[in-house]
Amino acid sequence: MPIDATLPYDDQNIFAKILRDEIPSKRVYEDDWAIAFHDIAPVAPQHILVIPRGAYVSWDDFSARGSDAEIAGFVRAVGKVAREAGMVGDGYRLLANIGRDAGQEVPHLHVHILSGRPLGPMLAR
């Protein structure tokens, strides 16, 4: 069920549990600011999720409350994951669903990195 981005952070969400190693994930990257892992239900040949280590519900929450170091570290992690996965050459899409209308399902900020085939238009018409 999509969430409301204005809700308080729920530390029992699946990504919080992944961060605490309570749920396994196929990690491809981690540093002080972020972790990245393969999506369990990929919608493209390559589908990696990148999440900040901090407890942020959405991009607006993160940009308002995150430190400059957290924000820079997270943005750099997203780029590094895309480069290391070999996505840059043919292109990739970054997607962050924020809030109910956008279809956000997990109340922890996350960015999808999608690649491996032509991805079509940005939105269904």
C-alpha cells in the first residue's frame, strides 16, 4: 500500500530491517552513507535500490533534515553504483517514488536505478 510521505518514520519498514541485517539482501555497495542491493522484484534487467543509512521517509524529508555530508554521500553513492554496475554506457533511469500518488510503498527513502533495455517513456500516457 502506498504511503503518505508526511508520516513519521517507521523503524520496522523492510529497508530499516535490511539496514540492521534482520532481512537478507543481495548487496552490491555500501559505505557510511548508503547501501545498494538488487530489487527482489526487478522491472528491468538491472534493477538496484539505493537507500540512505539514515531514517528518512522521502526525498523532501531527507533534503530538509539530512546533513550536507549525508546528502552528498548518498548522491555520490547512487552515481558510483550506476558506474560500477556498468549502466552508464547505454543509459539508466533513476526513480524515486515519493508519497501516495507516486506509488511509494516503503516509508524509507530509496532510489531505483534501472537499466539493461530501452525503458520507454517516463510516464504511461
